Amino acid sequence: MVKGHTARVYGESQVIVMKNPRGTTYSKDKKLRMEKATLSILTEGDRFKL
């Protein structure tokens, strides 16, 4: 659920959030590359800024 600029995780699933990637590029076969990203894995009840 999103309220303003904050999202909250509901249910049994998880949410993966990646922030601040640097050097984002794509290979010739269109695979994503990035470095130095912050990765968060969130579960029910967690909140994060959009």
C-alpha cells in the first residue's frame, strides 16, 4: 500500500528494493549491469520511502 511517498509491505510475499545504483548499463544481449547499489529485502509490515 502506498500513502504519500511511503510504501508498506502487506501479505506473505517479500519486496526487494534497490537504491542508488552506479554505473548502470546494459550488455549487448540486454542484461542489466549495476554497481554499488543498496539492496533491501523487506517483509510484511516494513515501510520504505519511494
